[in-house]
Amino acid sequence: MSVGIDEISFYTSNYYLDLRTLAQQQQTDPEKYYTGIGQEKMGMPAPDEDIVTMAANAALPIIERIGSDTISTLLFATETGIDQSKSAGVYVHRLLGLHSNCRVVELKQACYSATAALQMACALVERQPERKVLVIASDIARYELGTPGEATQGCGAVAMLISAAPRLLEIYPEVGNFTDDVMDFWRPNYRATALVDGKYSTKIYLKALKKAWEHFVQATSASFTDFGRFCYHLPFSRMAQKAHQHLAKLNHTELTPVEIEQQIEDTLRYNQIIGNSYTASMYIGLCSLLEHCQENLSEQKIGFFSYGSGCVAEFFSGRVMPGYQQALHRQRHAQLLEARQAVSYDEYLQLWHHPDPQQGESLMIPHTTPGRFRLAAISHHKREYVIC
Ligand code: HMG
């Protein structure tokens, strides 16, 4: 029996800052961002958007197709949680009208937790093949203004329906893992922005790739040439390019630099204009591959490298299903991105500084997002979500 991703849909905010605007403000060469880190735009959430509203918006097309009663479990991956106790997924459960018999839980390990959720979902479906599990990854990447990480902010959510006989991608059970207690990127409870040792984090990312790959090869006897395409965790697109060159070199590939680049280039397109969406980023990369690749990917094997700072990494793989093109939300995603609005630098600052009540103050939030779900208020320490 094959188990894997039956449907995938993503959402990002209606607003973005063009990195040329940021570069101009910082008196930096825009090519540092456009070429140096390979990023063009970064998504900025509206004041009435958060991980819950983005998650519900991402999952909406799936629920519209299959109905709200068929989901047995909702696994919510995030590292920008809004509550230390209650799962963000429980709010999404109500917004989407899921059945009261559907279980919900939130998972955390930096950008890696969506992969843990995916593997757990596959295991649940293996046990009860008639069940469907909804995996949602949703995050807002925030760094301090004026720091090297600032240009790598972004926001987005991805929803994946995991089922038996999937229409998009069979996920194979074999994995390679690597865990190490390192301080490359972290966010203590009292901070709204992440702390990061940027250069160190890129080195640890590459080390984790090598170690996870070696473990994967040991577990599977797979080789680099088995895979037609690769999806990497995408903090910024240049990171994936460097990682893939590194992996190709470790495997003494005979591919040319152009052929190596072709194995990942279609995975980068959405990330380049959305920015880092932490847990969601590699899976938005998968969407990008399936929706942009001119070649028919049916039956191709794809290698995935999932990385979460701190750190936990996993290499795993999947097979693209014949006819996958019919199950994509290509047009919906194109319309979503096409409709976005660029913000000026001052508007970016306003969005960045939008109050995030840390002391329990009440807040009425103006209606800004064009999305179906919005955060209307925070009152008596409770977040009030509404369906528009
Ligand atoms: P920086 O230090 O300001 O940048 O920030 P830089 O000086 O290293 O320049 C970047 C690249 O641009 C360099 O290329 C420059 O040469 C080039 P490279 O040497 O790397 O090939 N460059 C130019 N190119 C063309 N024209 C120009 C020009 N100027 C410079 N004029 C840094 C880089 C990564 C440190 C920063 O973006 C950062 O701190 N980012 C946040 C951390 C991060 O994303 N780390 C990635 C690995 S960790 C991870 O992926 C996990 C994460 O997603 C979190 C989680 O798991 O939860 C972050």
C-alpha cells in the first residue's frame, strides 16, 4: 500500500517588501539580496493575520473538496506558536468546521517539525488506511531590524492531505536522521524575534545534510543518481543551491553545474518571492517544483532534506504519482501571488511593529487581510478569530 501526499495547498500574506526597497534604505547593493542570497521579496503578514489564519486559508481548498468530516487527525507544525498550552490547530479545527472526533496536536522543532508531522501522519494512515490526516505547517519568520537575518524574513502556511493511494507523492518509509544540540538559531519565550548565529547556522546546515544523507544511504543503499529532483529546507534560495552543490560533490557526481542546478531550480521559485516560512518552506518548495516543472515528473524520485535549527535534520524520499498534474492548485496559487501588494519601507516598518500584546493588553484589529479568516481582536487574553 502506498501512503503519502494526496493534495497540497499553500497561503501567504497579501503584502510583501521588495528587497530592492530594503537595500535602498540600507544603502546596500540590491544584488547582495537578489544574487547573493537569491531572494527578491519577503512576505509580511497583515495585522489581522497570524499562523492560525494563514493555516486555515492554506487548508481551505482541501476542505472545500473533501468536506470537513473526513479528517481524523490534524497535525499542526510551527515555531511561531501563539500559546504555550493550546494548540494553534484547535482554532483551525473550528474555523474549518472539522469533526469533533478529529484529534489535534501542535509539534515543534524549529523548521523540521512539519517533516515529523508528515512522517507521523504516514504512520497513522498505515495503521488505518481509510483515515485521512491533515498536516499544516505555518510560520512567520521575524528577525531584528538591521541584522543580517532581516532580509530572510517571510511568512506562509502549507496544508497537506496525507492518505493511502495518494495522487501526488508516495512517501517512502526509510529516512536518515541527524540530531545535535547546537545554538545556531533559537527564540527564547520572552522574544518575538529569533536570535541567530548566521554564518554558523549555514555551516551546521551543511554538516547536518552530510550526516543525514550518510545515515539515509546506510539505511537504504540509495545513491545520488536515484533522484531526479531534490527539495531542501529553504531559509533563502542560495542556501539550497550551496547545499545541493555540497551533496553533489560528496557523491562525486558526473553531472555538470547546470545539471546540478536543474535538479533544484524549480523548487526555489515561490520561496524567492515569499521568503522563509520556516516549517512550511520545504513543502512550498515541493509545490513550486510540481507547479513549475515543464518536464513530466511522473515516477521520478525526489530527495528531501528537512532541517530545523537547534538542530534536527532528516533526509527522506518520495515518488511522484502519474497524473499528479490534475491534483495541483496551480492557478489558485498563481492568483494569490499575483494579487499581492508591495509595501513601502515605512509601511513595512508599521507592519513589523504592529503590536503583539505581551502583557495581555486588549486589542481591536482593523480588517486588512483579503483572506477568508482573520484575527479580529485579542480580548481578556483570548484570540478572537472570525470567518469573513
Ligand atoms: P550576511 O552575513 O549579511 O551576508 O548574511 P554575506 O555578507 O555572507 O553575503 C551573503 C552572500 O551575498 C555572500 O555570498 C556574498 O558574497 C554575497 P556567499 O559568499 O555566501 O556565496 N554578496 C553579493 N553578491 C552579489 N552582489 C553583491 C553582494 N554582496 C554580497 N553586491 C546570513 C547572510 C546567512 C548570515 C544572514 O542572511 C542570516 O543570518 N540569515 C538567517 C539565518 C539563516 O537563514 N541561516 C540558514 C541556515 S539555518 C536554517 O536554515 C534554519 C532556519 O530556517 C530556522 C529554523 O530552522 O527554524 C533559519
